[in-house]
Amino acid sequence: MANKKMPGVVTWYSVLFSVALLHSARGQVSYSIPEEMAKGSTVGNIAQDLGLDLQRLRSGKARIYTGDSTEYIGLNKETGLLFIKEKMDRESLCAKTTPCALHLQLILENPMELYTITTEITDINDNPPTFQKKRIEFEISESAVTGVRFMLERAVDADVGINDLQSYSLKPTDNFILELHSQSEGDKNVEMILQRPLDRENNGVVTLLLTAFDGGHPQLSGTVQIHVTVLDANDNAPVFTQKVYKAILTENALKGTKLTTVSATDADEGSNGYVTYYIARTDDIVRNMFIIDQHSGEVTLNGLADFERASRYQLDIQAKDQGGLSDSCKLIIDVLDINDNKPVISLLSMSNSVSEDSTPGTVVAMMKVDDADSGVNGQIHCIINDNIPFALISSSNFISLRIEQQLDRERDAEYNISVTCSDQGVPALSSSASLSLQISDVNDNAPVFEKSNYEACVLENNTPGLSVFTVKASDADWNQNARVSYILEDSTVNGVPVSSYVSVHPDSGLITAVRSFDYEQVKDFHFRVKAQDGGSPLLSSTVTVKIIIQDQNDNAPQVLYPVQTGASVVAEIVPRAADVGYLVTKVVAVDVDSGQNAWLSYKLQKATDRALFEVGLQNGEIRTVRQVTDKDAVKQKLTVVVEDNGQPSRSAVVSINVAVADSFPEVLSEFTDFTHEKQHDENLTFYLVLALAAVSFLFITCVVVIISVKIYRWRQSRFLYQSNMPVIPYYPPHYADTGVTGTLPHGYNYEVCMTTDSRKSDCKFSTLGGKNVLVVDPSFTETMQHTVKENNGLESEYSTLQKPPNADWRFPPNQRPGPSGAGARPDEAGASAGVIAGTGPWPNPPTEAEQLQALMVAANEASEASATLGPRYNPQYGPDYRQNVYIPGSTATLTANPQQQVPQQALPPPQALPPVEAPKAAQTPASKKKPTKKDKK
């Protein structure tokens, strides 16, 4: 309840206004307020009436939708109160329409909600009744009879209801009285009735005061003066042929359209019978809309008729004669509606973007559609374009755009939705609205590789950091959800993490080799690469990658047989009775490479007598080419080159000593200088080291002296320095590197020349990287074999850490040297694989004195040795490689039958022995040749 003084009204007037909440149900609330309320006045608490939380008003961005440009009522989202923003005049808003109400909508977002607010504006008595004219004049004949009626101009009151025009009063009432006639629309016509005859002679002009009163509080009124001029007698008034006329007007009819013609007759003659027509009603809208011909009574259209503004018009037409007598009738005009208004689409709220995982039924836009036409012309039907996952839901004149099907941004990232609303008129009118809706991405697609698996080939011995190839994966999502990174999954290759083999660039997917690959260790390997996007949650996929290592010729052949040794000289024995094609021995080699890189060929590089021996190109068998004669030298040295088929090719060299003799003592006589040569070789090493130290000392001394001379030259006038020239060892160009690369041992040949007066002159030695067949006493002073060890890990280990063999030196059948070259070496076979009998501990290798003592005993018992080795020298007997192999340092006895082998006891520790002259073996034709000059030296 509130008391307010209305502006423009006398201060002692006061009006009591009540603001009442009428009802609130199902999202609709109604208020009633008086007009002319001051700005800021409270209408009602919308939050309380609708049961809404104030936080909901703020988070939902609550706002009031009015539908037009003027906002009379505002919303305070902090308090939830509706307040007056603009002062409202009910008469300006609704004119005579009752009830007068404002229809508002309260719109909330997140989620979207709509509430209807109806605010009724009640009338207050702020308008007094008024007359169009300030003065009304009548000319009445004195002959007018009692009861004659004179229609007066009605007063107009803009208020409605009780505040509207209620009554009239006429003063004085000597000759005239008032009579009111109620109309069907609630209006009242006022007539002045003559109750006493006029007497022009007594009073030629009668002045009256007409007052109009409303029913408001306080009561307001308006007045007009009536001047009556008394005329001479005219006793007949005009009479209309019809009291009510009706006409039909089509909406939007052209100006000047004829509606109807009214007609009135007067029984008088002359000027008293001449009738003129007037539109009595003083409403300006009606007055300007229609006109009447004063003489003919024809009513025509003077404006634009709009059904939406008014569907019916009612005119009061008056006919007057010249004597002042008149009559009145009513003209009712009905306006026919035509479909002249398109539907109007108003967008209330819309989401600019929606997530692709939004559930069906989510509202993305809310609109209101209005059509000012009525009937079927105002019935609206709305549709949207086809083949989109959206649908329209209509409720009254409100429509909602909702998601109908599951969205997929990868299929359609944006929708341009056209909403078309049409009415049911003929012809139908329509309006369209275009809505643009973006679909926001969610991470719902995992990366996909271009291939289901990848395979690449890489040559071995590649450089670390080599780019192998690139894996590529794509993600159908967008932005961060489509950013793919590549990860190498943890796995092992031969027990080693795969990350030590390859790496994957996280952004490009480039696979890079981390190490240099070795085909002999790993021929191929697999690993998995994971492609992972940057979304939340992370999605990923994996692919298998296979890397195939291609072989290169990076390993030289490895000689398995004959086994080379650097500690002693071994030889194959060929009897002088050997025929053509006699199998001397067989060179067995393997190459750890594959394919054609492992195809081996054997060539005879050097030979004491090339016409005596040949080697098989493919099988490595060394056979005699011709018949052995007595002229052939006892000691034959063969150098065989084993070469693979790679590009470039690699090779290995093996040296084989062949003894052409029929007896063991004959062989011993040819190798008698080996002991001295071994001693000389050891002394030679000592002297070489000593010479190198002396040369280094002399070089450093010379450098220091030269620097001193240059510094102190100005202080010394004369300086003489003499010194012997250093002895620099001379290495002749006979040096030949017959070694190989890779993991195989290197073979070197050296030739060292020293003073001619030393018995150590012209010392020749070579390393052949393997073990020989027959062990000869190293004390013989002939050309000997010597192993030169390089700083190579595998070669050094193999050369220096050679393990002594078992007492039983025999090979099992699966380790015999054969054409395949795949047999294991005795020192690599192990105790379980390479020993048949005699698995005792390894004996210590014999010293040189022990070897010399054993050879001397063997020379004294030459006949027994010949008998024991007799089957081997039989020309018809093929070499048995098991019986040919003798491991240096072993005390086993060589026998033809493995069952007859008896292990010998180890030799006793060496003792000082008196010089004993070795017995001379029986001479052969080959040994009877004269000694050369070199031998004499």
C-alpha cells in the first residue's frame, strides 16, 4: 500500500494505490499497479513470487523482454525487485481499452527459462471531462413544441471505468431539461428537451450552462455554454429513413472509398426543409478517418483502415434543417481483415557455440514469433532446413531450437540454420531468420596411422643419428585435440632397451638410428610407436615398426683349420711316394657375413714350389699337382689366401708348412735351427726396445740443445757439439700387411736386416694367426714363425690368452673340420662338447728345455716313431684331420687308433742338461744337396 500525489493535480488531491499480486502459477505472474507511478517505484518481488534464488537471477543473466523499444519496467537482479523505469500513462498506452496490461517476459539462461509477467495498469482520475467546443449555439423557433429534442455535444473523458464520464447537469432549467441515452458500447448521448415553449418576444436568446461530471475521487468536471437563439416558427424536424446504418470496409482500402449514404427528410418547405448532414461524434480519429457530404449524406473513407488497430467503427450522423430542427442516426462500419502482415521473428536468446557431446534435447536458441493478423491469417507454422540434427518445439507463439540427434564436429563443424515462419493466409506470408551455430570440439577421435605396420631396411655399420623413415598419424579432431606426439614404447631387443637402438622424434615421428647396427648381432627387430594426441583425456594408438638390417661385407673370412699358433712351428707331412692329387690338408674357413659376402674362394698366394701344390678354389683342399720326387725340398711353405665375394672383398691369409719326407728324423734335420732362432728372436725384441729408448733420448736432447743455442747465441761466441748419429732401425719395403679387418686376427710378415757378423742376421718371422699341425722343436735355427700381436681386443685375447688343450685332444665328430667350415675350434667347444675321454685338468705348457729333451728322445727312437706313424705315410692313406691335429703343450701320444691312446705323464721339471748332440737322421736325396752360401753363414 502506498499514498502518492499525482503530478499536475491539485495538491490537496490524494490517491491511494495498491499493488497487489494477483496470481502466480506455471511460470506466470501478474501484478496490478496504478498509472503515473514515479520512476523507481517498486512493482513487486519477482524472485520471491516465482520462487527463484537471487543467485539464479545473476547466473542466468536475467533480463526483461518487452517487445518494443520502450522499457517501462526494469529488473534489479541483486534484489529481485521489479521497478518503474518510465512513468506510464494508461490513456497513452491503452486509450479506452480495458483492462490495460503490459505483457513482459523474464528470460533466464544456463539453462534457458521463460516466465511471463502480466502487469495491469489501473486507471486513476487524472483527466476531467472536456467538450470539443467552448460554446454551443442553437437556433430554435418559437413555434417549437414542447418535447422537441436537441442533441448536445458529448463530453469526452480519457479515463475509464468509474473515472469516466458519468453524468450531466443543465442550468437553468426553466425551458429545457436533459435526458441521457446509454449506447451499446457504454457511451451516453445527451439530449436537451424543450419542456416549456419559447417566447422570442420575452427572451430572444437563452443562455445555458452544460456541466459534465465523472465518477472519480475527487470528482472532476467540464463545462460548455449553450446559446439558444429563438427563431420564428419551424415546426417540422428532419427524419432519417433508418436509425442504424451498416457498412463493410476492407482493410487497406484506398482513400476515397464510398462506404454508404444516409438520408433524412424534412416536411417543411423552403429553407426550413433543406437538410444538411454532420458527423456528430467528436473523436479526432474517427473525424479524420471518415467524411460525409453535407448535402448528399455520402460517407467516404478519408484515411487508412487497419484491422489490427480497430476492427469496427461507429459514427453518429446528424441531419439539420434551416430552422434548427435535427435528427440523428448511427452508422456501424465493420473492417474485414486481410493477410497484410508477415510473421515477425524475435530472437530471445541463442548460444553461439555448443559442444559436440551435448545431449539431444539441449536448447540452443529461443525465439518469439508474432503475426498482427487475426484468424487464419495469424496462424503461424515454423520450419527449419532439412538434414540437420535440430528440431523446433513450439509453445504458443514461442519456439525453441533443440538438438535432435548426436552432433559430430568432424562431420559438420558449423551449422547455418534457417528458420522460416509462414502464416495460413492467402497468399501466405513468411519471414526467415538465419542462425549460425559453431560446434566446439571434444577429444573423441584417437590418432590413426597411415599404415597398419611399417617396415624399413637399413645397411649395417650405419652412422648413429641416421634418419630411417617417418611414421605419420592424423587426428580428426581440432586444435589441441588434434596435436599428435609420438612416443617409443618400452621394449627390449636381445635384452637391450629398444631406445638404445632407435629414437622417435615426438613431433615429426622421424625414426632415427641411435647406434650403428651390426647384421651379425641383430638381423631385424620390432618395436612399437605410440601416437598420442593432446586432448583430455588423452587418446592414443600404436603401430608396429620392423627394422631389417642389411648385411655389408665388413667381416673377413676366419680360418678354422689349420689352426694357427704363434708359439711353435707346425707342418703337414707328405711322403715322397705321394701320387698326383694326394690330399695334403684342407683349409677350412668361414665368414660370418651372409649371402654372397660369405661365398669363399681359396687361392695359393705363395709357395716354395708352385708346380707341386694346388688349392681347390671352392673347397680349400691342398693337393699335389705332380708326383713328389727326391729333388723336392723337404721344407715347403704355402701361403693360402681365403677371399670372400663381397664388394669390396675381404680376405684372410694362412701359412702352411709342409714337410716332404718319409721319416720323422728326416723332418727333424730340416728344423734344427729353430731353438737358436727363438732365442735370437727374444734377444731381438730386447734390443729393439733398447734402441727405441736410445733414439728417443737423443731426439729430446737434440731439441733441448737447439733451443738453448738459439736463446743463448748472443752470450756464446762459439759452441761445438758433437754426438754420434743414432742408429735408426731400417724397415725394408718387404713389409706386407696380410691381415684383415673385423673380428679376425691380422697376419703380418716382417723382414729385419741387421749386422752381417751376427748369427741373428737375416732373421725372418711371420704371423699366420693360427695353429699348425706338427710341433717341431723351436731350437732349430731355420726360418721360424712368430706371432705379431696387435692392439686389437679380440685378436689380442685370442692370441695371448690361448688356453692349453685337454690331455685328450681328439675332436668329437660334430667338430671335425669339414667342407662346411662350421665346426667349432677345440678351444671354444668346451669340456662337454670337445672331450671324449680324459677330462682331467689342463697341464702346464712345457718349457723349451722340456721340448728339446722330448725331441732328442724322439730322435734316438726314430725307428719306433716311424713304426708308430707308419700308417700316416702310406700313400694310399688319406689324412685324418683328427690325427693330424696336435695341440702345443700337450703330452698326448699320436696314434692312429683312438682306442689305443694312452695319456703320457707330464714331463718332469726341466733340469740342467749337458750339451748333447742330436743324432742325425738318415739322409734322403733331398737332404743330400749342397748347403748354400746362406746356410753356411
